[in-house]
Amino acid sequence: MADFPTTARVVIIGGGAVGTSVLYHLALAGWTDCVLLEKNELTAGSTWHAAGNVPTFSTSWAIMNMQRYSTELYRDLAEKVDYPMNYHVTGSIRLAHSKERVQEFERAKGMGRYQGMDISMMSPKEAQDLYPFMELHDLQGVLFDPNDGDIDPSQLTQALAKGARDLGARIERFCPATGVNRENGEWIVHTEKGDIRCEYVVNAAGYYAQTVGEWFKPYGGRIVPMMVMSHQYMLTDEIPEIEEYTAQHGKLPLLRDVDTSYYLRQEKTGLNLGPYERNCKAHWITPEDPFPEDFSFQLYPDDLERLEWYIEDAMARVPLLGTTGINKVINGPIPYAPDGLPLLGPMPGVPNAFEACVFTFGIAQSGGAGKVLAEWITEGQTEWDMWAVDPRRYTDYTDADYCIQKGMETYGHEYAMHFPWHVWPAGRGKKLSPVYDKILAAGGVMGAYNGWERANWFAKNGDDTSLETTHTWERSGPWERRIREECEAVRDGVGVLDLPGFSRFNLTGEGAAEWLRGMITGGLAKAGRMNLAYFADDRGRILTEMSVMRHDEDHFTLITAASAQWHDFEVLKNALPEGLSLTDHTTEYSTLIVTGPKSRAVFEQIADADLSLGWLSLQVAKVAGKNAALARVSFAGELGWEIHAKISDIPAIYDAVIGAGATPFGMWALNALRIEKGYRAWKGDLSTDYTLYEGGLDRFIKLDKPQEFRGKAALMNEKQQGSAKRFVTLIVDAGAADAPYMSTLWHDGQVVGETTSGAWGYRINASVALGMLRTDLAVVGTKLEVEIYGERRSATVQPDTPLWDPDNARLRA
Ligand SMILES: Cc1cc2nc3c(=O)[nH]c(=O)nc-3n(C[C@H](O)[C@H](O)[C@H](O)COP(=O)(O)OP(=O)(O)OC[C@H]3O[C@@H](n4cnc5c(N)ncnc54)[C@H](O)[C@@H]3O)c2cc1C
């Protein structure tokens, strides 16, 4: 074992498509002193048996970026690393059975175009010209993706491995990692062949990721939120008609019937059929079926019975499929995170450790994943905002039951449309507000936010709250009337929103204020007041936003979005100097937003507080006889206070607020209200895809302060050079649907920007979109078009003041 490496900068555990891609991209970045450990032969996990489809389609901007990058990488990888491989770019046709599906395709097409891809829509008849063996029943439209194709997953992995090795990186095969230790700020990775000391560790162990994740628990880690599904595809015998067709025209495009839920791809001169079935099967979740020590190169027994309905449907679509026999069935383990997206990024709670695991489309995504993870390690930030796959999007509520329920729900709906009003029912009720029962009794139709149940809207007797009604991209539905009423109650009277799960951190210690000034881009409020603070990355991009309550010179409470809990805690903790104390109190306190012109009258009845204190003031008060902090802010943009109180005191306070005349309102009304004020939402309007200047956050940047906050140099530079894009508010002549995230903005036949969020504003009675626009066009009155589900709708750039109450007079009343 003389040449076994004992030190490395990075150790990657797992040699599938993803692990090797991470190694390759690290080596490309010049980090060649890296070692990949594979317990068996490369590809022994899910990779060897994958079907190898490489789509670019996604309705997530981040996922599309990752998949697009993969296709670009794979196109010339063989030549680049001198490792021949089979990669067929055949294009694909994706079939729509409904108007809503056509709209979904149109949206993806618009996003794809913006990423430089030539995705197009075609009629079923045109698609049949590309795929003459297809029947056209039930079809409303077809999306053609010319970049889709299939690759040999083993060859891909070997090519990435060769590329990495040629650059100087090392791969140790048949070398299981057996554990880790942390000593003097370094990791020691134990293997059967010896220990390796390193700076960074990557868990790329595929469906073994939870086992590997266990080793990191003593160092702040958690149980990796995942489960394993059985996934099958079947290969047919040769089909003479396909052989003949291929000889004349080349390979057939891949066909995806997403409403039925399967793909059908030409494999040599036969077909490969792969359904995602509703009546799906999880593995390794019971004591009778324990997780195996080693499953290298193994499969589950065939189980075609549960696919019968899908096979019949596919045979009706492509009758040729029924003319031949099944030659081979592959039934293999496929890991699922609760939302079906991978875990890619910093390992929550653990220093210098990363995750690149739990991929369900790891062949299509490994190229992009390697790039992203290498950036995380070498630069501490990524080119594209990757929150969609960031492991910190899941926190402590993802127990085994949750992961299994969600994994099965996601697998069974792998191709489902994600409608804005639809809330998936599995894995619910994980974190309940102390007034959860009261909210339900008032008609609350709930959604989960970082596991916390909050009302999205309040239904009244007779309202249809079934899931079926939510299968629409359009604004209208049973909720619309109620959202309007809730917004009007806030506009004309007073509303109350129960907001459990606001992330809440306490920061104390001598020098806390000075340290915080060095972290944020702007200034701090005086003691007894609060303000918004922004954290930038090195490029001056928007890392996060927090509300900073300043109780005393060096005593702060930082409040941030529910879903940002672990992300934002780490932003602070990772930079925290000795002597300061940072603690998470999210589960000890809760928040009620009480807002509307009559909110002062409510507090006059129930609170012992100074209600004359102005906007952004903070005070300790008694509400309904209970201790509470009152913060004079309103995300709804009306007069109002947030009540922050101990969980046990919230029920009494809530009853008092309701008793004093407040109307409950939900998250969807809040979204409508905040957009009329131009208030940004996290990971839509506020993301690392934009700098603070682009985001229009100039007033939160103090370049003249002495502290060298992160991103300062980049922001100084941008201020001098000017920004390429600017944040704008648009009024849209929207039709039935408001602009979703990443709808493209058009001007003079060119795409000139994109929306970051959109909603109907019920106080101004207009459809509003927030977005990013080419700077020269970001001028009040510019006429644009917004492409909403394929339809171009006219829009106008608005002044850089809130659409509702531009002078904030109501807020300050
Ligand atoms: C039937 C089927 C069809 C599929 N078809 C497609 C498709 O068409 N397109 C697509 O994109 N995806 C497809 N997938 C999914 C795809 O296979 C996976 O997403 C992908 O292979 C994941 O790659 P990975 O590198 O993350 O994990 P894996 O390939 O599972 O690699 C993890 C590696 O880690 C190693 N390892 C684990 N523990 C240790 C340890 N302690 N020490 C050292 N090494 C360790 C394992 O041996 C394994 O080789 C399919 C999956 C199935 C089951």
C-alpha cells in the first residue's frame, strides 16, 4: 500500500456519475490533489443500470441550468478526454394531453430559449412526422427538445474518471470509506486501506448517502433526508420496423408521455419503456427489508405487474411496442429526497463537508452537479443560484416517515405539473402552530413552510377545497374571492396572520454590533428599533436578507424566512468570532402579524404598549396580559405590528386579537399584499442570481462604512461600471394567469429580462410582476411584453416606489 494517498485537499466518497464529475470539475479548476474513494468498481451504485436519458427539460431554472450544462459537457467530453462513448443526441418529443400541460411546456420553452436552447412546440401531426409509429389520440400539443438524448452511463463515468486522472486526480477503487474523524480543523477519512487527511469531504454515495451521512453526526450533521425507490425499465427484442426506419432516418427521438407517466426510447433497434408508476414501491424501509451492507451491481427482482397499466397505455400510443417480446427488465434502486431533487451543496451543520448525493436523474445532472459542487468547494459560492437543490432546504422535520411518504408521492408524480395553488398532501402536519386548531376551525386551507403549517387562505362554507380545483395555472379558483376579501379586510380594517416558524436567532456579546456591521452591506438600527439587513456573497450578490431587531447595543434578534433557517444560521455561525453567542429560538417563539388601518384600535383594547412609537420601532409590551415584543412593521404595507411571543402565550394573544375584531388572513393574501409594495420574497426576487444593485437594494448598501463586508469590492466596482440589469416593478395586462417566476420579458422582439415573481394586487386591482430588466430599458413607462405560459402580454415599467401607498403614509400612520 506504499502509494496509497495519506493526504488530499478533497476526498470524495462514491464513484458514480456524480462523484466522478465532482472530481473531474475540481481537477479542471486546478484542484488536482483530490482523491475519490469507491467501495467497489466505479458505477457500482445506481449508475451502472441507469437508462441514460439526458433531458434538459425542467420548470426549475436551476435544474434546467444544470441539465443544459450536462448536455453541453457531454457533447465533446469523449474527444476532450479521449475516451470514446455512446452519446446519442436524438431530440425528444414530450406529449401534452391537456391545455395546462401545453402551458407548462410553453413556460419551459421560454426558459429554455432564455438559456440558449432551441426548444419548440409543435402540433401532434408534426410530431408524428418525427415519430411515425405514434398514434395521436388525446394529444393537445407536443414539445420538441432537440438537445435531449441518451448516454451510456458507465462510459460517461469512465470518461469523467479518465479526465480527472489525466489532470492528476486520484481514484481508489475497491476502497470503501469506513468513517470520518475531525482533528485540528481537518478531516480524517478512514478506509480499508488506510487513513486520508483532507480539508474537505464530499458525500457522493448515491443511495448509501444516509449511511455515510451518519458519520458526520458527531460533527453537527443530521440524518440525510432520503429514501430509496425501486425503478424499472424494460427492453424489448429487436423490432424490424425500427431497424428499417433507423437505417433510413437515424434514431427515433425519445418519447415522453408525461400525463400517462412514462418514457419510451429507442435502444439499439428495440425500445426501452420506463414508467414512473403511481402504485410504486419503496425499498429498505422495514425491519424485514433492511438496508444492505453492499448492493454493488445488484438489482431487485422484476415486478412488471405494477407497470401493466402503463405498458398497455404505451402500446396504444406506439402499437409497435406490442408486436415484440420483452428481452430484459432492469429494476434498480433510485434514491429520492422528499422533493425528488438532489442534495447538492454544503452539508448542513458540518464544517468543510459537502453533499452531492440522492440524485434521481444523476446521469442527466452529473455534469452540472460536478460544476456546482466544485464551485462550492473552490470558491464558496456558485455561478447559478442553487437553492432548489441546497441540502439546507430541509431542516429537522424530515424524519423517516416524512421522507418515505414524500418520496413515494414524488416518484408517483414524477412528471406532475407543479401548479401554484396546489399543495402536495403527503408528509403534512410535521410542525404545528399553537393555534393550529383555531386556524383550521376558521377555515384555514393549509400549506407547509419549512414543515410549519400555515393557512394559505381561509375557506368559507361551501367553498370547494378539493385538490382537483388547484390544477390550474390561472388565478381564479375558489380561493380567489377569499384572497380578495382577506386583502380588503387588511386594507379597510385589520387582519391577523398566524406565522409560526419565522426563523429567529439571538446574537449577543460584546462587539456583536461591530461584527454584524462587518457582515451586512448596510447599517444597523439604533437600540429599540429594527431594520432590514442584506448579506452579500463575494460577487456582491444577494446571499440573504434578515430583519434585525436591536434590543440593546450588542443584543440582537435576527428574523428570517422559515425556509432559510439552516441556511441563514450558517451564514452567521460560520463567521462568528469567539466571544459572541448565537442561538436559534425558532421553536420557542411565534409571530402574529396584525395589520390594517384599524390595528391600533385592536392594540388599544388588548395591549399595554406605547402605540405612538413610529415605524420600525420595537418595544417590550403586554398583549392580552402576556409578555410580547411588538415590532412596528408590516409586510402587508399597512399600519401594523408583529407580535412576537412565547409559543405558550400565543393562543391567548390570538384569541384577544380576534376578539378585538381582526380577520384572519393567509399566506396567499400576504403575497398579494407584499407585491403591491414591491417587497421582495426570498429565493425568488432575492437570490444569488442577482447583485444587490441589480436587485434595487441601493439604499441598503453603505460603501463608505469602514467595515470590509463580503462583496464590498464587487459592489464598489459595479457602482462604477454600472449594472447590467435593474429591478423593476411592472403592471401587466395579464389575462387569466399572473406571471410566474422566470417569465421572459420582451422588447422589440428580443428577450431583455425576466420576472422574479408575479401576483394579482387586490388593492390596486392589477396584475403585478417584479423582475429584472436590461438597465437601459428600466425606465418608468417603458412598454414591454411578458411571456406568460406562452402568451405575450403587454406590461409597463412602474416608478421605483410602491404601487400601493407610494409615500408609505399608511404604514407610518
Ligand atoms: C432503473 C433506473 C433507471 C434510471 N435511468 C436514469 C436515466 O435515464 N437518466 C438519469 O439521469 N438517471 C437515471 N437513473 C438515476 C441514476 O441512476 C442515478 O441518479 C445516478 O446513477 C446517481 O449517480 P450517483 O453517482 O449519485 O450515485 P451512484 O451511482 O449510486 O454512486 C454512488 C457510489 O458510491 C459508492 N459508495 C457508497 N458508499 C461508499 C463508501 N462508504 N465508500 C466508497 N464508496 C461508496 C457506491 O458503491 C456507488 O458506486 C435511473 C435509475 C434507475 C434505478
